[in-house]
Amino acid sequence: MTKAFVTHPLPASAGPETRALDAGLVIDPATGAIAPNISMSVNNALMPGDGAFSADGVEDLADLPYLYARWTNPTVRQLEQRLAALEGAEEALATATGMAAIAGTLFTFLKAGDHLVVSDVCYAGAVELTQRVLPDFGIEVTPVNMARLDLVEAAMRPNTRLVHCESPVNPILRIVDLEALAAIAHRHGALISVDSTFATPVATRPLSLGVDLVIHSLTKFINGHGDVLGGAVIGRKELIARIRGRAGVYLGATLSAQSAWLIMRGIDTLYPRLRMASDSALAVATFLEGHPQVERVIYPGLTSHPQHDLAKRQMDVFGGMIAFRTREPKAAAERLATRLRVAHYAFSLGHQRSLVVLLDTEEMMTSTFRLTGEALTDYRAYAGDGLFRLSIGLETTGDIIADLDQALIP
């Protein structure tokens, strides 16, 4: 007789490390396999009356039986349940990319005539989508330095429906007071979404600070292996159901089952990876502050960070991202690209290997941010003529330091 294996729910008191491993995990009832199965089937068998032909009018697709993989999939649902548990949320939607999560959120809660307040500096794709695409649909957009709560308050309008920010901000690592920002948004009847990719739930859980929706590029630290694309938006069930019904059905945001499986594999080690990366990042940032070729280092864990006190209140660890400026940044970039032996000169971040790249200020202003006036002055106060974005990996800390040292010296 074949034994039937049972998955027991986690105790409510389970710690975050335990939830990272086991929340949403389903043990195969036939084989007892502990690693999640990959359900690659596009279709699921059903009985007449069990499902719906159209998603239109369905309150929450996640409450239906599994019917069609573009709507819901067993492997993807395990990932969503684990992400929700990590953020202390009711529900999550996993998407094909981080941009799909951002776009799905914006196009669910904004329509012609509505107003969005968005961080003036954030992920390039989000900047370009909000400031160059949304206005084509009749959506008003106001970019704001969200470290300045007075500017956020002044930007709010009667038709403001959403406030979207990041913390820490990509790439300058500015910190946003999420609790205060959420209070402003809610006082004006708006929702607030936060891209928490740099922080991850290891450092910050924005929902506990009053935020409505948390967005992640799962491609980065949460997967952590640089081998799969994915995104997620996490929050109250009623809000996620609306995004799922639009982004998951009409905007093609569906995450593949294989990608979901790879991301769950990454989440298994999220807490030890982020803690190790954070410890290394503080040591590397401290080293860089004393390097003769480095003009400035920006890292939330350094007392020199202008919002270090806020970071201490809002972050359990300070993360694996460092920004720094050098003398003659273009020459330094050439040396890094040709000399690095442990780290790699490349875009992206949050992988197991250390990555560094120069973000030239003039190029960033021409291609993406297009800041002027006070906003440009503030950006240049952080970035100067160019900012190196350094994502710390899992190499031996001393090896990262030695590698950067030999590459930076002319």
C-alpha cells in the first residue's frame, strides 16, 4: 500500500528564516518529495461548472481551481504563498519580470485623468514607463524627491491615486521614510507602492510600515543566482486580486513554472545570503571610504550616509548595494572592466557574484532621468559626474576588497 504524505501548515510563530524555506511548500503526497514539483502543464482537467471560461467578472482568479497556466499554476502559487509569508501579506502575484509587476500595478490603479506621484530617481524602466508612457494614456505624473516629505505633500492632488517609490533608491541609495510617506498618501486617499528590491524582506518589510503594495524584481537578490527573470507585487488580497485579473490575464505578465521553481530555490538561502552580503558590504564600504582613488561612498550602514539614522530604524540589515564615486570615473571604469578578477564589470545586481558598473551622470540625464534644477543638484550631490553601483556577492570579503584595490589604483 502506498503511503500518502501530508503537508502540515507552519506554526504561526515560525520565524522569517523558516518561512523562507517552508511557507507554501507542498510535499508531494505520492512520493514524499520535499523539493517543490514543477507543474509544466498548460491545462488542468476540470468538471463542468468548476471553472470559468472568461476571467471577466471573476473576483479573484486565485480562488478558482487550476484551469489554465496563464491564470494560475501550482508551482507559481507556491512561490506566491512564500513571498506573501515573507512580507507578512495576505497575497502575492508573481510576474514574468520586475517591470511586469510595476506595469501591472500602474495600469491596474491608474486611468486617464488620474495622477501619480513617483520618485524622481528610481529604476530606469520605472522612470521611463511613468514619465514617457503613462502620459500617453492621459495619466498625470509628478516626479518628486521622496526623501523630502514636504515636496511629496505639495505634489499631492485631489486626483492622486498612487504614490510609487523605492527604498533604498536605485542607484543613489537614498532612503525613504516609508511610514511617513504612507501616512501622507493615505491622508490624501491614495495607495502607496514601494519597490523594495534593494532591501528585500530581510532588511525591510514595508507593509508593516503602512505601505499598501510591495514590488520586487525577483531577478535580483530574492532569486540571487543571476539565472532567471521574475517579479512580484505583494499586499492585501483585494488589491492583488485586481492586479492579477488585469496583469495576469490581459497584460501577459505570467511567470513560467520553471522560473518560479528556480526562484524558490533561491529563496531557500535568502536570509543567509543577504546577511553575508550585508556584512561584506559594510566591510567593503568602510575600505572604499579610505581609498585614495575614492571621493565618496554611499552605503546605508555607514555613519556618513545622510540618512543613516533612518536606515537604522527601517532596516534590519543594510543590504548588499554600495554606491561610490572616484577620481576620473571613466578612466576608473576602464580599469575595473579590464582588471577585475573576482568581481565582474556588468549591469544587474543581487547575484551571487559581485557586479560593478559606472552610471555616468551625463548619460543618465540624457537617457533616463532628465532631471533639472534642484532635482539635478540633489542627484549630483550623490553621484557627481558618475556613480559606480556595486552589488556585493558571496565571495570572500577580503578577496573583493583586494580585487577592487588593485583595479582602482592607476
